[in-house]
Amino acid sequence: MRGSSMTRQIKRAYMMYLCSCMFGGLVACKTPQAPEDKPLDEVSTETSKAPSAEDLGAQDEPQEDAKETTEVAAEETAPEEKEAPKEGSKAGFNVDASFNRKVKRAVEDAQSGDYESAQTRLSALVEEPGGFFAAYNLGLVQESQGAYDKAATSYYKALNLEPDFSPALLNLTRLYVRQGSLEDARKIAQKFIEARPDNVTHRVASLEVMLAQKRYEDVERQARELLRRDEQNIEAMIVLADANYRLGRYELARAILERGVKIAPKRGELFYKNGLVELKLKNKTKARVNFEEAVRIQPRLPEAHNNLGVLMHEARDYDNAIVHYRKAIADWPDFAVAWLNLGNALKGKGEFKDSEVAFKKAIEMDKGYADAYFNLALLYLESDVPGLTVEQRLQKAIDTLNEYKGVAKGRLEKDDPADKYIAEAKKGIEEEKARQEMLRQSQMEVESGE
């Protein structure tokens, strides 16, 4: 982060890593009508931490036999639901057509923003035949609302009802990975892999934990082994592409993803990840096309919305950038990077109060997010934030820069501009005090002349 007082650069972030989709896998619950126009200070970012693997019941044995069901009505499910584990599974994860319609009605409630009704409907269906499907969708709705403790319980319930249902295992594992609970993720993945050793897709959950551990070579090797067993397994292709991406093998990652698109053209995640590869290859136009296709196919991809927003932001298309940042936040309430980027886009539009709120939300989501402190400090240093006098604003800049230095301690470069900006803010306070004193003296002279 460098720049003079006249041309300071902001910190804006791509999601440059191939993280797992928040709602990856066989997703039935499509995009709800997110509160994207809600005032930012009213947007809830309250989340709950998923329970530990032990608390969730990771030492218990899952049920060995799933309930017998009849076929799902294909027209009532999302495209991803057609993908099922190829080995050790009941093909299609069939549920009764009438039951499927009930799930669909609950999903429609979520789409309209009535999350309470959606959860009530789905909860009532969990104990019926095919309940694994209701429990999984219930987890999706709960996760979208930041109720990670409840979502983890629902995914686990789905797995106990149908131990071969890999989407629930993948989402549960990813939930733990995102909150940094890698050991819990490992235990959950291992438990169900051991229970269903022939399920190729289950094994991908373990590889995603290894990705988070930066064991990229191991992931690359094991993903190839899985693809030798099931050459069209999309989840294995995705982690293989992830590993190669992180190893800097961008052309190979792109080739793997393009092969995946031919097999599963309705998987938006493939386009999102290909967009990240194109960014690394300096092809921003192709990256944007991929991100746009990703969110067209699979609207609930917060990382894709964030990166699409960054590309629009760089083109100074602040309005559309804000739309995409807010979509990202609507589906991932504690997405600190998107809150940071939203703050900078709002600053670019001159909406300084909302910009302040967004930066503070980023800090609320990640107390150690140095970039968020830095950008909030620059906002106070440069912009007329409503409700603050010049002195108040500059003092907040000083205080926030000191917080930035504390958070980034040990990572600051020798020429980091924080101290220079603090000195500039202090000088500004003194100049403002002098200006106010001159105004006071002038006013007194006018009054005495009268």
C-alpha cells in the first residue's frame, strides 16, 4: 500500500484463491431474494460457530441403510442435483415426487426471503422418508443466514439419514474449513469416508482439508487416483484444478476446468475457478466472461460476485460493483473481503457514511484484517464523513492507523506510510484548530464593531 497524500491507493481484494463454494455440491436451494438494498447498518452480520466434530457426534456410527424412496422429479431440482456419487451410492438419491414438491415449496419460501417459513417446512420434513434431502436444504438455508451451528447439525443429520450423500459431507467440511477448524473438518471427512470407502466423492472432502493445509502435491496425486476410479467425477476435477492452480500450473488448471465444463456445463463453480485462472494469466476480459457465466448459472457464488465486482470497480463502474459486492455479502454475511471492497466502491461514489459502515463491518468480521483498518483510516483522512467535524475525523484517522499498526505488527514494510499519514493527520488537526481560532477572532471583531 503506497501513495502520496494526493494519490493514495486503496486496498481492494480479489478472492485470489480457489476456495470452495459456499453452496457447492448438489444445491437445491437456489438464490433467495437477498436484502441487497437494505441500509448497510441494518444488515445483520451475526453468525454462530459450528460445534466441534465431537459435539456434533463425530464418534457415532452413521446409519448403514438409507430409507427406500422413489425417483426425484428432475424438473423440480437444480442442475447440480443430477450429479451423484458414482460408487457405493444409491443412484440419483431418490425421493418421493410428492415429498420433493414439499421441499420445493420450502425452497420457494427461501427464494422470496421468508426464511422462517422455509426452515419450518423443511424441519417438518426431516423425519419423513427422504428426509436427508430436507435436512440438507435446511442446512443451506441456515448457512445462508449465518446460523453455522444449526447448518452443521442439519448437514450431519442428512449424512446420518443417507451416509452416501456427498453434498452434505462436502458442505459440512467446507463450513469447518472456512471457520478455520481444520481438525474438525478432518474428523468429519474421515468418519464418513471410513463408513463408505467406495464413495469416490466422499474422499474429495478429505482433499479439501488438505488444500487448506497447503498440501498441494498430495492433493494433486490423490485427486488423480480418484479420477482413475471415476474419470468424470467433477468434485475430484475441481480439487485437482485447485491444487495445480496453487502450484502455479495455470495452463494445466485451465485445461482441467475446461474438461469439467464439457462434463458438467451447469456447474457455475467451474466458470468461477476458470475466471481466477484467467486473472493469473492476465486475461481480465476472459476472467470477467467466466465470472459472469458463473453467477448466471449458479447465482449463489459469493466469491464470483466479489471478483466480478472488483473488475467493475477497476473500470470505475461503481454502481454495478456495489451490486455484486452486496450480492456476495447477502449470501455470505461474514465475507470480510467483500465488505472491504464495498467500502471502497462506496467511497468512490462519494457515499462516505455508508463506506465507513462497510469498513467497520469488515473489521467486525475479522478483527485482524489490517487492510480494513488501513482503508477506514484513509477514509477519515481524506473524506468528509457526515456527522464528524474535521478534528474528530482526523483524530479517528490517527486512532485507526494506530490500530492498523498494532494488527499488522511484524508484517509492516520499512516504508509503510502509516506514520507519515499519522503525522499528516496531526498537522491537519493543528491547522484546523488555527482556522477555527481565526474564525472565532473574526466573529468577535464583527460583533465588537456592531
